[in-house]
Amino acid sequence: MNMKKFIEKDIVVIGAGASGLMFALLNPKKDFVLLDTNTKIGQKIKVSGGGKCNITNRYITCDRYHHDNYAFLSQVLESLSYKELLGYFEGVEFIKRKKDQYFCKNNSGDILNFFYKHIDRKKIFLNHKVKDVEYHDNKFLIYTTNNDFRANKLIVASGGVSFKELGASDIAYKIAEKFGHQVTKIKPALVGFTLQKDDFWMKELSGVSLKVKVKVADKVFVDDLLFTHRGISGPAILNSSLYWEKGSIEIDFLPDQDLLFNYKQKQISSNLPLPKRFIKEFLLKVGVKDKVVQKLNKDDLEKLKILKHYTLSPAGDFGYKKAEVTKGGIKSNEVDSATMQSKVQKNLYFLGECLDITGELGGFNLHFAFSCAKKISFESA
């Protein structure tokens, strides 16, 4: 056992991300310390929403999350409305984009500065990577690369393994399993897809973006798709990755109209409201020349209909390094939704992304993390 002297606290919180920071904000008088492996707080908050922090969404509903526990998720989300969340950050200006998403008016630094201003910095211990946790004599022993701590209660809010360069690790899952929790299979989510050889024509379109409709499992997303040198990305694809397990997805490259040709005396490329580079590569793919519409035969027309229902089977994804979140995690049915306390180990709590609940793009994951922190209670501990 480590012989260093322990710092004694009532509560130790692992992770200075959304859940951990929100807990600290809501519980200023509690005897706690907030541990994080990074040199600054909220590193994933900083990069969220393209650096603007998409903090929440006007329509926070369970159907915008991948989950297997409706009762748990609904009870957690009901604890915090989007208006109440925005109200906590008095003085921070927000703007609404895409009708329902809320972002910082300036950048994510607005939120982080708010946390710094309202949380006692003496309670924040940065550069503290947790190595192990033990439990002796009704106390949690937390060993880090710096100080070691002994606490009555342990809150695990360290997230998933996406964005390793921002300090992400699997410590939450290791702690959960050590205390008898089940952890579902994890995988990258809100991430781009790599391509099978048959779809390599898309790699020629790197940098091109267009609006599409994607069908995956029982979900439909209408948003932008971005072609990259590795495959396909963009909001429509990132959301699709949350629900894709294996098999194919269907892409409609003309989501706002039927395949109609108004100018039959002109070429195909002049009739379709699509990027010229895309039309060129697509026509090469299906074997149709860019000819005058009135000269198209029945076979040509059938091939062009593929624009409305292109079937693609991803080879895989871009991996955790490019994934915005981690799908899967600690089984939420082993956590009390009324208190966020483990049903397996007394005085152990799990918050946010480390749980097996993952939201779509648009502020859903940050909102869930904040909601978990709002829900936490020590009354039954």
C-alpha cells in the first residue's frame, strides 16, 4: 500500500469535466476536492461545439439518446430543464443556432471562466491522474500521480475514452468493475465512417459538403455530410454512428426534392442542385455519362435513382481519437436515478459519459452530464 500521507476529505470527485464542475458549482459548502489529470479544467467543454460549447438543447428528450434504460434516463433529464441550466450561468451570453441548440455567444471560455469564478480553486487539484482506488474501513483510498486522498464518498465523473489527448482514460470503467459493476462494450460514437473498397470513389471528394438524409436502424437524420480523405463525416454521419452497429445505411443525396429534370435540353449536371465534383464522381461510379437529359435511356434513369437511396456499408469508424464521445459504459440500471449512487457499493457515485447513455449532437451529452450532477444526493448515503 502507498505509504504517503492521505489528504482527508468527505468527498473526492474524479474528473473536472461537465459533471464534476457542475457538482462543484452546486455544492460550494461541501468538503470536497475535484481531481483532474489535465492542467486546466473542462478540456472537453473547451472543444465542444467547435469551441463555442453547445451547452444544451431546447428539446431534451429521451429519443435523442442511445440507451437501454428509459426510466433512468427520463428521471435524470427531468431534473434539469434547458432554461434552468442556462439560468445557472448568470452573466454568460448564449445564442440559439439551428433553431434549438444553445451555444456561448463568444466561445467556450465563457463557461470555463464562470466555473473558475464560482468554484473555490483550492478545491481543484489538477495534474492528478488517478491510478487506483481501494476501499478500507468504510473509506475510499484514491491514489494519484501526485497526492493521495481518503474520502467517505467517491464521485466518478471522468467520462469515456474519447479524446485521449485531452486526458481521457478508462479509469471510470476500471473503478466500476473493481466494485462489482457491469460495463457494457464501449465503442467510438459521434464519429466519421471509413469506407469499403466499393465506395472509395467518395475519397475523391475530400472537402466537399452537402445536405443529405441518412437512414440508420430506425433513425433518420437530415443534415450535412462531409467527404474526407478517410471516408465520410459531418453531422448527419456523426449522429448515424451513434446507432450504427453493422450492416448498411441509406443515403439520400437529394433530400429536399424528387429526382426531377426541369431542363431536358441541358445536361444532368445542370439539372441537379449538387456540387459539380460530386456529380462527376457519382456518374463515374454508376456508369452514366453527363449527357443531355432527353437522351437518357431507361437504364440510365434507374442508375440515377440511386441518388435517392444510395446504400453504403461502412468498413468501420475513425476511432476514439476522432470520436466526440464514447458509446456504452457502466450499466445505468445499477445506479440509483434518484441519487446517482451505486446500487452495488455504498457512497460510490457515477455521473455523465461513463454511463451507458449517449446523446446525439446538439448539446444532449453536456446536458445529460449537467443533469446527473444536479440529481446527485447524499441523503440516503
